[in-house]
Amino acid sequence: MGALGECCLGGEMGCLGMEQMLLLGGDEQEMRDEQEMEIGGCIEVAVRALLQGLGEDPDRDGLKKTPLRVAKALREGTRGYKETALDIVEGALFLEPGMSSRLENAKGRGGLVVVRNIALFSHCESCLLPFRVQCHVGYVPSGKHVVGLSKLARVANVFAKRLQDPQRLADEICSALEITIKPLGVAVSLQCCHVHLPELGKKNPNSQNWQALDVLSYSGIFEDKDGDPWVEFSAVLKLGGINVGRQEKPFSPHHSWCPLLKPQPKLDKALPEAMVSAATSIIASLGEDPLRKELLGTPHRFVRWLLTFKRASFELKHYSGDSGLQNGLLGITREKHDGFLSELSLPFCSQCEHHLLPFYGVAHIGYIASRESAQLIERSLLHSIVLFYGCKLQVQERLTKQIAETVFSISGGGVMVVVEADHVCMASRGIEKMGSSTATTAAMGHFASNPEVKNLFLQSIINSRASGR
């Protein structure tokens, strides 16, 4: 792996362990900060290698700070390796006076405690991409002790902030609560969503959907699937609009989860060795063992994901003269209004150049043709323009502007573009809540000078969504 590996693979080769650093003297917190800086530096070196492997210039505007941003996001997204459930729960257990004696006299047990809809983000150990989680945790106290409700969410987050698989994540949360709280039983339900690998070679790529997987983990009195505790837990979740189906262990097989797990031996063999080494060093810098069975193919899958956008080759035709316009502008558009035409909900998947994480959504295009013979632009042509600019390292603002400029060069009369997208980088860093999205617009020609036409186009998007089209 060369200098890159020597910098980042830990142990005697690189980043010093905490015990080694403390032997050298100095303040413990200062040593930790120094170690964090060294780990961040290792990841930054690896990210620069990945950018170069994509044919990019890491020093160009827009990418200069990308290695730092990626390193910061990865360290934050995997901080669970430095935390333990015991540290969180210790001191948070408290007595509920009289609870146990009253229940014993009534031949009862401690009441069920449930925290629903804990929003988590974790990193898939199979491809390094973040996945989102809605977590629901329940337990039945034993004796007189209960734990602060916020601590249930914090314990769940400790294990989410690691490279994870959904079932192991549920099991680790369940086991940690079982050990630290010592309840009569624990039940954990996770609803996980993983972004799809875009099918960029198709006219309608599957770029908006998520790969969904629901998993459960339970212990103690929840083991009986027909018992009252489990029925009660399920009912409390249903009160919050959450339906949980009881499954027998083991749950869904591992290969059904990560969309990138589908083997592609020929493609993996052709991957640039420098990029695979860089991805391997990132895993090691986070404190994981790249030789762990579940991580052996992860660097290849992550690099394959990145190269998907570099390999995308959509032909963008340039039109000049009447003949070119007539050849390219054929067909019937979905929407036609007085003064303008439009194509709505053109799907795309792109890659944020600031964090090397996907953003995906739809583009809406309204246009006015300046030539009577070229009033209709085929939907497939507009979609190819969206894909051409989307399938690369991008920012949403630039993507919107580039689509508008290209369509304007064809239509000549005016154009407005609205791009709506979800950014995995925002969600995984806790900035964006599940279900929110980002919208950007660009207007040229008649759309820029005539607010009435602009508003009509925006209203057409609203009307189309309301009608389910």
C-alpha cells in the first residue's frame, strides 16, 4: 500500500495507540486531540487519492476542503468506537420508590417503558455509505431501578456511530441495555433505509428509492412471541403509527440489505489499486480491522460506487441550425400550458463533491421555444441533459444552472429549472431531519423577466404533485 498505508494502518506503522502516547508523557486530553488530528490527516491523504483516481484535481475550487470535510464527517459518524454504553448508563439509573413493593403485592411487574422514533444515522459496513434508521426501544424494569429516558437514545447512538449491519446494530443495542440496566427484558425495533446504487445506464434510473429493511432484537420476557410483554410492546408502537411484524431469528439474510453487495468480479478486478488502498486505509484509520470478514470487500464496493459516476457516459448533443433543432426536438411533452411547455419529475442521482456522498431527486423543466418549428422537446432528451450533468461530482446549485443553460441554448425563448433533492451528506451529519429536502431554481430569458410565467410554471409543479402525476 506504500506511503498511504504506512501513514494510516495504525499500530507500529502509523497512528500511535493511546497507551503508547501516554507513555511519552503529556496531558491525556492533549494526546487524544493529537491522535484525532493524525487520524484526520490520514483520512485526508486517502480522500485526495480517491479524488485523483476519479480524474479530479483536489486543489480546484470546490474540492480544496473536501478531504477535510470527509475526514470530519467520518470521524463524527464513527465516534461510537470511543464510547461505551456503560459510561452513559452509569449514574443515570435511579430508584422509583415504592414501585416494586406495590407491584409485588398486586402480583404484577414493572410497567413497560418505550421510546419511539429515535432518528439515527449509521455507516453501512459493506460500502461505507450512510444509512438512516428509525429506532424504537422498550424495556421492562426489574426491581426499583429505571433509567433516564434520554439514555436509551444515547445508548442506541453509540452503536449507530460505527460501521454497522442493521441486525448487528439491533442486537448490540439490545445486549448493551440488557447488561447495563438489568431489566426483565428488552425489545429493539429498527426500520433501516439504504440508498440504492443508481442504474445510470437506463433512461429512468432507480435513483430515488431506498432499500428498506426492518429488524428486531429482544431478550428476557420479550422472547415469547405470544406473550403479553411482546403484545404490549407492539401495541404501544402501533399507537405511534408503527407496525412491527414479529420474526424468528435469524432475520433477513445479510445479502438482501446493501444494494452494492451484489458481486461484480470482473468490475472489481479492474478497479484502480490506488483507490482501493485509499479506501482500505480509511477503514483502518477509523479503528476498524480491514481484514474482518464483513469488511473484506468494502473498499472495492466503495470505490465501485464512486466510479459509477465517472463511468457514466451520456451523450450531450449540441444543436445548431434548423436541421439540428428539428432532429433533436421531437415528441410530445407531458405538460403544455399557454406560453410554455414543461417536463416534470425527471429523476437523477448525483455525488456531492464536498463530502463524496450521494444526493438524489428530481428536476422539473419549463421552457419557451423561440422557433415555431421547435416547440416540443422530447422528454428523453431533457432527461439525458439532467443525467449528463448529474452523474459526476456536483453541487446542486451548479447542477441546476447547468441544466438551465443547456436547455436555454436549445429552446432560445426562456427556461426555468427546479431541482428538488435529498442530501445524504446533510442527513448523516445530523443537519437534516428525515423527510426534508433541498430545492434550487434557475430562470433565464422570458421566465426571468416575466414573474407571471414563472409563477404559472411553479404552480404546474404543485398541481402535478397534488394530482399524483
